[in-house]
Amino acid sequence: MDLNSDLGEGFGQWQLGDDDALLEVVTSANVACGFHAGDGSIMRRVCERAVLTGVAIGAQVSYRDLAGFGRRFIDMDPAELTDDVLYQLGALDAFARVAGSRVRYVKPHGALYNAIVAHEEQAAAVVRAVVEYDRALPVLGLPGSAWLRRAEEAGLTVVREAFADRAYTPEGTLVPRRQAGAVLHDADEIARRCLAMATGQPVTDVEGSPLRLTPDSICVHGDTPGAVAIARKVQAALTEAGLELAPFAP
């Protein structure tokens, strides 16, 4: 099983999360590429640290929305979205290569991630960017999304993701953050849910019914309060159950 986390999400003097601590726990790092968070110095530092810890570097691409942390939908021209994703891929890949690695996969962030669950034009635009940049790059996303379906149709490798600390609807989509209970905080409960996900057992959806998820990678958010402690609990639960933790894109 792969554990991924959104990292490098500071900007200038503003810091968010403990990247160094999480890089000791996760196996894949979704690194912000400067559009919703991150800057050149942060990208360089996270890439260098990821190489030292053996963590796979992924491009966390988003809308151009620093003020909104990439959590606001932008109704933009698909061609412009393709170009923005290409821009971000190239920027992060430069720092990854200077650090001795490369970008190994792509994961959309925030509002873009949620939009391309159903927004066909934007899903196609992001797929087009990956195909044009490097069709060997796997893409990470929500099972059943237009994003993964279109990526698979384009011949890309798709990786199904589940979220450690997010509540799910009965349809298997994420409960919007603005709703109460959308983000989970109990580390023991989160660890139990992750073990269930990883072993094919059902978890409880927001309405209290069983929901079976079959992820290839589990995301532990870096900006959740107590993120490092939660990630360590999840890591311990999975390894103690005999599961090997390794990046899906080594």
C-alpha cells in the first residue's frame, strides 16, 4: 500500500504542516507546484528531502488560486487549463531533477480534484496535459471519476485513491469540506478506517452505511491538525497488519 500526502504547501514566509516529519512516514509526496501554494525555494527543499528519504515525488497541480488555496472552482477555457497544468509539471520536474529524481505521477488538488470527478471538459484538459508532457506518468484520483476514466481511455496508468481523514457520501465521493463532519480528527478511528480500506473491508459512510473502497494509495492530509501523529498511527496500523508500504510509482 502507498501512503501519500500533500506537501510543500507553504508560500514565502508562511508555513503549513511539517513536511520533514511527514516525509519520514509517507511513501509518495504530492508537492504543490506554485499555483495554490508553494514557491521555488519550497519546491526545491521538499524535492531534496524526498530524495533523501526515498519518497516518490508527484506533481500536485491546481487552479491558479493562491488566495483561495486552490479550493475555489474556476470556470476556465480547457486549453488554458491544459497549459496551466503543463506549466506546473515543468516547474516541479525541474526541481525534482536538480535534486536527483523526477516527477513520477500527477495528482490534482482541491477544487480541481473535485471538479474533474464529473466535469468532462476539465478532466479531458488535465489528461491532455499529462499526455503531452509524459504519457508514462501515472495519475492519482478518485475511483469512478471522469478524470480516471478519461486518463485510462488515453492509455495512462490510473491509481485509485482513498482519503484517511475525510468522510464519504454513500456514492463514494468526498463530503464537501464546508459540511460538518467532513474532516475526521480521531487518530485511532482514522487508523482503523485506513486498515479496513487497505484490506478490502467496508468503512462507514456519512449516513452510517457500509461503503467498500479499494484504493491503491491512501492520502493522509498534511494540513489537518495533528497530521503527523495521524500519519504515524496509520503507518503503524498498516505495517503491524503485515502490509508493506511502498510508492506506487517508484
